[in-house]
Amino acid sequence: MNFINALNNILWSYVLIAVLIISGLYFTFKLKFANITEIKEMFKVMLEKGNGKGVSPFQAFCISAGSKVGTGSLAGVALAISVGGPGSIFWMWILAIIAGSLSLVENTLAQIYKKKEDGIFVGGPAYYMELGMNKKFLGIAFSILITITYGFIFNAVQANTITAAFKHAYGINPFYSAIILTALTAFIILGGAHRIAIVSEIIVPIMGVFYLVVAIFIVLKNIAAIPAVITLIMTNAFNPSAVSGGTLGIVVMEGIKRGLFSSEAGMGSTPNAGASASTNHPFKQGLVQTLGVYVTTLAICSATAFIILFSGVLTTTTYKGIELTQTAMIHELGTFGRVFLITCIFLFAFSSIIGNYFYGIVNIAYTETKWIEIPFKIIALGMVFWGSTNDAPSVWAMADMFMAFMALFNIYAIIKLKQPAIECIHHYLEERKKGKDPTFTKNVLSNSTGVECWDNKGEISL
């Protein structure tokens, strides 16, 4: 753990923050601020009906949102505030907006370089590293990294949050919670990708809407305190010593670290879900997945932050993770808050577990070693159990380390493949200005080498 913490300090203090901000700003300008100006289009595209040939745009959104709207939205926000101070929320917002451009690019690339396998579309960073960059060794390395990160480490984080929350709320021994959680996970993941998509399509919208409704109620209940809370966030974001006695570096690092965990923009995770959708233009799925970045960070994470800051419990308790969010919710809503939040925690984190598993299984398929699937399922379930019964700091530290490596790998790839991504996105924007429903063909690209699922008529049918 000493080694992991030291490595995390180097990665997050000096390397990753610079890479995320510089690359995010670069693509924001190259895409003519599409990550900001196309929000209305994101909602429109997300609600388009699928053609029945693959996962619908909405289902793909729900799979990726299911993995994002989890621990990061509840425990991660609380951890950022307790360690970095209220100002870390401002830097979460900044990261979400800037990194939205990374999400547009990575998900567009996933669609351009997707493949057909066993009657479904598959894709993601491993595929565009191989097909677009002609570097299969990088694809294999990334597929191994994301399989370990999501299938094992992140699922341990989600499971840890669920069992810690039940222990804090009702004193339930994590060992018993671990058994039940592992059994439920097994039931869902053994049903395959379609069962995962169906469960995510049901859970994610319901839990997200209900959580936001309750959060809005709490905001209205504390409406007089909104100016003071916003002032607190902004003051701490630029002058942390005046509020929490901390340093600007810690505030920024915690905000960006937890913002990346929540939004996953630029990490190379959501493209695995984005590639599975059937659509007539790759950029449409880029828009859909980027909407997920904004929903999780700007809406749900902000809601959690405001609940904690309204309650005032930050200065009266030593809790740092999910227990802080629980204490704040109980302070605001009493017994109902306890029951409501424990339900949200379970659904949020459980949907993340099955979404994370989906990313792992897609990347195992990429390696063309199907015999690994059964050991992967066993180890994934084992990590759910392990995370449920181990201490939170060690689980979070491992997650931070693997998350940093994934982001660095993926951002390198999308920078190398910036030309086809930019050409594709500009084509969409120009066609829409003409009043057309943009349809992508591979001759849109100046170099279509490696493009398999698109011909000169559009998307190839499954």
C-alpha cells in the first residue's frame, strides 16, 4: 500500500491532471466546443429508437451510465469533500465540461472501428488501437488493463460501498451482505449482455430520477442557503486555506480524481458500451455517452454535494466516505432518508457492478481467448466478495492507480487517432446544418483503413 500510495501521488499530482486538462482543451477547440453547444442534440439522439439490430442508443447509454452512476456519485463525492474540501466540487464540474470533448472523441472512434462478433457489435479502445493504429499489442495491453480495472478492482469498490453502507445503517455484518451481493451479481452476469442491458435500462433511469427528485426537494427545503453554499464552494476552490486550511493542489487533485471516477470521460470505459449500439452515424453515440458524463457529474454528483453541504455534518463528523453521505441524508430527511439512501446505494452500486462486468467481458472477447471467460466470471465474483469484506482505503487506492493507467493509455490512442474522429464529427455537424439526418459512410474519412462495419452505404447490418 505504501508503494501504491506513492505511485498515486506522482500520477495524480503531476501527470494525469496535466494530461486530462491539456488534451480536453485541445479537443474542445478542435471540435468547435461541441461538448458544450450540442447538449440539446445529446438528448434528442439518446431518445431515438433503435433499429432492432443491436443494443439501442438508450440501452447503451444506460449500460455506461449504470457503471458511472454508482459509488462515485455517492461515496466519491463525500470523499472529495472531506479530503479536499467543498472547493473540490468546482473542479469536478470543470473536469466534466472539459473532458466531455474526450468522451465525444473516444465514443465516436469506438463506433468507427467497431466489429461484428456473435451477432452483436463490439468495440472500444482495444479495437481502435488495433484497427485504427495498427498496434494490436496496445489493444491487448489495454484489454487486460480494463478487464482487471473494471471486472475486478472497480467492482470491489462498488461492493465495498454497498456493504459499508448497510453496516453503517443497520449494523449488518459485511460478510452476510457479501454473500447476498455475490449471488445477485452471479444471477445477472450469467444471463449475458442482453440481460445486463435490460436490467440497466430499468434500474438506471428509475434510480437516477428518484434520486434527483429527492435532491431537488432538499435543495428547495434549503433554498435560502444556496448562495452561501455556492460561495463556500467557489471560495474553497481558489482559496482553500480560508475555508478548510488545505492547499490548492489537494483541492484540485481530489476534485479531478473523483470527477474522473464518476464521469469516466477519457478513461476508455464507456466506448465499450457505445460501440455496441446500432446507429447511422458514429458521432451520435459520442453525443449519447457524453450526456452520461454530464448527468452523473453535473447533476447527480452535484446533488450529493449540496445535500452534504446543506446538512452541515461536514464539520460535526469524522466520516469521509459513504457514511458521510448517509449522515447528511438522515440529517435532512430523518428515517426516510436512511431507507431511501440505502436503497439508492444498493441500486447505484449494483448497476455499476454489472456495467463494469460488461466492459470486462467485451475486452476478453477482443483477446479471442474464450476459455478465459469462465475464470474471469469466477474471479469477478470473488472480487465482489473481497471488496465487500475489506477496508475502504486499500480498495480506493488500487482503483485510483488502475484508473490513472487506463486514462493515460486511452488518451494517447485518441490523440493518435484524432484525424478520423475530427473528420467524422465535423461531417455530422455540417450535414445537420443542411437540415439532414447525417449518415456516415467510410468514404467520409480521408483514410478508412481498419474500418469494418461501415461501407459506402452506411452501417453494415448484423
